[in-house]
Amino acid sequence: MVVAATAGFLVGLDTTALNVALPAIGRDLHASLAALQAVVTVFALSSAALLTAAGLLADRWGRRRVFLAGVLAFGAASAACAAAPSVTVLVAARVAQGAGAAVVTAAGLAVLAAAYSGADRDRALGSYSALAALSFVVGPLVGGALTELAGWRVVFLVNVPVAALIALVAARGLPESHASRAEPLDVRGIVTFSVGLAALNVVLLEGEGRGWTSPTVLVAAVAALAALAVFVRVERGRAVPAVDLRLFRHRAFAGGALAYALGAAAFFGLLTYLGLFLQGVLGFSPVDAGLAFLPFIAPYAVAAKLAGALLARVPRAALAVTGLVGAGIGMVLLTVTDGTSTLVDFVPGLVVLGAGAGLMVPTVTSAALSALPPERLGVGSGLLSTVRPLGVLLGTGLLGLALRVAVADGSGLDGPALAAAQAGDVDRATALSGEAPAVVSAAFVHGFHAAALVGAALVLLAAVLAGLMLRGGTTDGGDGPETRPAVPARSGWHHRAS
């Protein structure tokens, strides 16, 4: 329990700690906003693409062995991130780190599921989920403290000794287990899924800079559509697909998964660029920027706990819509800020956003899984686990695109000065352009507001889908009167079920 949960905590910590370290990375490596987006999105991409495959490999080759390999790979990739001399090398190392994170997550949960049974298994998986959720809470605080005290590289470097210790204990103390019948690895599905996501990422990152009709962007768009179409066809033709798309035939599962993905897209996307705003425009230190996330974190924790209690008495559709609409209102409230704002100006928006997110996450997770028959809960939970990084990939790309376009339209800058302004590096953009700092700050604030409005649109779309698709979910995958959740709802983005 300690080994698996500590590894899951470490992986989750790296997700949100990076939000506060991005401004320092941008300044040190002279990275554009598109490059900083890639640092975030490639991790989500490789994690989403390999999560299911990692679980299958763990069943076939041994759960302890694969878990140990994942921990070592994650530690080695973290060391490469810390030593990266350029943003290109950092992005490549983040791909490897995301792959290691997928293996650690899937194999760690498999180890827990094999080591416990009955009520003990439920308690173990619940504790794992709670610690994974806690990692998102403390991530900005840890990332801010490490960045200010020792620099952004230490945010990655700290993973190395922890991963080494986990690997040492795992090698000596974890029991080995295999599946009685391991399913074949879906290589074609994994390859087409990965290619499609990678090509889509190129479109989102390069479209604004190169031009939407440039050969690179057009080729990437065609490749994304073709690869994802082939992926759907491949998965539909397999008896045991890596990603079981048949689950989306259950209306409540489809609604919950889509709302979950759009919510993750809006929340993680906006919080990524909030760190740039706080440090690059307002001059917050990394520690202060980490503390600034507390008005989001505390209401999230309270609302998630409250949602768990309300699920037995309030219709899931109503609870999910309330949370999503509240989150959208919170994002709109963040658009009242400007280049002279203080933390107090962000508090109303962050509080409402956090409370809305806390209501939404356990509700849509419970609604999605409650729509499935009991024998499909494991597969459904695995698919939901893949949905979150897909949402991060989508939201970071879409909100970042809105930010970059708005800054370009509102600043009149071009070349390196524009790239620095889009990344929130006001000092460098000012030095390169000769513009007044207030002009550059106003341009980035305009871009952040555009990103916040795109995020609000995503969660309001999720609210519509939740209202239409979550009503009448049942525990047997049919449509009928709403029932109590078939599995306990866990708060936090890392909900898992056995």
C-alpha cells in the first residue's frame, strides 16, 4: 500500500507542481508559450496513450516487475528533465516521463488489486485515490517552494531519490503476481491512438504560429483525422480492445466521460496559464504563486466531500450541472483581473471555480461507472483514467491557442518579443520590443481572459451534456430511474476502481 500509493503520489505531484515552475522554465530556456505548452501536453499524451497497454503488460510480464521498471523509467526521465539544456530536450524527456507515469499508475493499481481482496481492496484503492488527489492539492505549494529555493530543475530532480527508494523497497517487499490469462497487446490500437494524438497536438501548438494553411499544419491535421479514424475501426474490430469504445453505448457513461474530459480540459488548462499570469505579469514569487492556488484547493476539497454525501439524495445530473455551471462562473469572474490586480481580486473566481470542480468530479465519475454492469467496472474505470490526460492535452492546447492569438492581436508585437509576451515574460518582451511594461502586461492579461472564456465555454458545454445524458442512469447499463451509485465515489482527479 505504501509503495504503490507513494509512487502514485509522486506522479500526481509532478502534474501540478509544474504549473508554478513554468515561468522559470520559460525564462531560463527562452521558451515560447507553444514550447511551454508542449512541456505539459506531451506528458499527458504519452501517459494517455500507454496507460491501458501498461496494465496489459503488467498482467502478462508480472505486476511487480513492470511496476519496478516504470518507477525506474520515471526516475531516469525526471533526471533527464532536470538536466535538459534546451526546451527541445526537456520536451523529449517529458515524453519518457509520461510513459513512465503510465506504467507506474497502471501497474501500481494492479499490484494493489492483486494484493488485497474484498473490503480490504476497496479500502486500499480508496486510500490510493485519496493520496493521488492530495498530490494535486500540494503540487503548486511544493513546486513553488522548490522553484524559489533551488530553481525549477529541482522540481524534477527531487523525483530521482524518491523513485530510487520506492524501487528498492518494491524489489525487496512487493509480491509478484500475473494474470491467469493475459490479454494480447493491442499494438495497432496503441500506435494509431498515439499518432492521432501527437498529430492533433502539433495542430494545436503550431497552427497559430505557422499559419493554419501551412503544409506542416495541414499534414498534421490530415494525419490526426486518418490515424484516429483507423484507431476507431481497429478497436471496433477487436474482441478485447485496448480502449473499449463500446462502453460509450451507455448514455450515462458517455455523458460522464465527456463531462469529465471537458472539465479536466478547462481546469488544468486554465491553472497552467494562471501560474504565468501571477509570476510573469504580477511579479509573484514562486512560493506566493503556489499559495495563491489555495483559494481553489480548499473549496475543491470541501465540495468534493460534500458531493459524496449528496450523491445518495440529489440527482446526479442536477449535481453535475450545478458544479459545472459554478465552475464556468468562476472562470468568468477571473476575467475582472488586470495587470494591477492583487491576490484578493482572484479569490472570488478561484473559490467558485474550486467549489464547482469539487462538486463535478466525484459526481460525473459516479454517474459514469454506475451506468455499467458490475463486470465492466474495471474496464470503465480504466477508460476514465485515460480520459483525464486527454482532457489536459485538449485544454492546454485550446486555451493556450486562445491566449496566443489574443496576445498577438492585442500587442502589435512580432518575432521574439511576441513569443516572450505570449509566455508571460514581461521583462524580456519589454527589453526586446522597447514597449512599456504596461502595454505588454495588458496584452497578456487580454490573452488570459480569452483563455478563461474558452475554459468557461468548455465547462458550460459539459454542463449541457451532463444535463442531457446523466439523467436516468442505472447500475445495469440501461436507461431507467436513477439509482444509488454502484461503486463508491472518490473525490479527486485520480479516481480508480478495481
